[in-house]
Amino acid sequence: MPHTAGKRYAVVSCHVERLLDDECWRLLSALQERRPGGLAVAALLRPPDEAAGEDEVEWVQRARVASARAPLGLHTHFVSASHARPAEADPQHAERVRREGELMRAHGLEPRYFCGGGWYMDEDVAGVLADLGCADCTGTAFRPAYLARGAPRLDAREPVWLRLRDGRRLLELPATHSLGMAARAAAGTLPRYVHVYFHDTDLLSRSRRLALSAALTALGRRCEPSDLDRVREAAADAPTVAFADAWRGSGA
């Protein structure tokens, strides 16, 4: 369903890094069921890490429950379960994304969205996502403060198609607000497109949990509540830019 012309709209996604942590899962489940502000909380899941001894069977069971509540996606940690962003580019990063996407599909899960751990992206990874039919959520409208100066990232403020060197296209649905940014902006000036992201571990803090709920409730009053599936449909005619033109380094 297209969005109302000229109306501000909002979506929210969670980078789920501890799906097998019982308390994280309980809190995320409750939030997805409650849908504060009328917003469906998309779950972008880090797959189970065999080296960390994580149980794939239980992971799949919980992933299926999450997928029944809201849009589902993949959140790759490129180094390990506890280390998201790699130090440098490597063709193995793209292969890891392909392998994890195919693992989810082998279990009947359809990851329609992706966010690179530590906001990592490169054009090889983008090509794999295009092949998998995913939309990407790794782009941001701001530079995350913890990124080292010069660390490259995708820069975008609204949905846009990224054109790769070989002509393939990848839909970018960038994050515009962290949890803290959303809490501060909920009563202030908002852009036409608002995409709030947070981590499931944020829910372990009562103060952050309450701040998130309040921010989403306020956004639901001021924006048209939406979800990634509706945004994806509405973005079919979004503008196209070269991947290289959205790529930012040197502190930008």
C-alpha cells in the first residue's frame, strides 16, 4: 500500500544480536506484540554462530516466530558473534552474507532485508544482496560516532536505488535515527522519512526500553506508521544513484 502523498512516515528495525538470550528474546517479543505507536518492529537477525556453540534449532524456532510478527532480515557479523565490523574489505565477506542468506532460506525463512554489522558494506556484498533479492538497511543519514575516521559507510537520507558497476540495482532503506536520536527528535523537527533502529541488547536497560517505547509512541502520533515491506513497495520508483556516489569515507 503506497504512503499518503506528502505525509511523513516512520519505520523501525531491530538489530537482533542475541536471539538465543532468553531475556532479550522475551523483551523483543513483547515489543513486537505491543507495536508502540502502531509500528511493526522488523527483526534483522544475526545467524547462529557454530564457533560460539549457539543452537541452530532453537534459533530457527524463534526466527519463525519473529517472522510471523513483522518483516524479517539478516544482520551479519563479519568477524564473530561478538565482533561485527571487519578491519578491511575481503571477498569472503560477500560469501559469508550469501551463505547466511541461503542458510535462512534452507529453513523456510525469507530474509528480505539486510544490515551489515558495524554498518559495514562493500560493493561485493551489495551484489550478493541484489542476487538474494534483499533490500539493504546499512546506509545511514548520519555518521555513527563510534566509526573510526575514514571508515567507509553508505550515506543516504531516504529510500534510493544503488546502481552497481555491473548494472545491478540494490534498494537502500537507510536508518535515520538511533534510539537516542529518536528520543530527542520525537517532539522536534522530523524528516519525511524516519527509520529508527536499535539493538535487542538496548532492551535489557529499563531506561532505554522506556525511552524507545516513548519515542515510538510519539512518532506514531506524528507520522504515518509503516513497516519495511510497505516502504519497499512504495520505493519502487525511488531515484537511482551510483553505489560509488553513496559511498563515504575520510570522516564524511
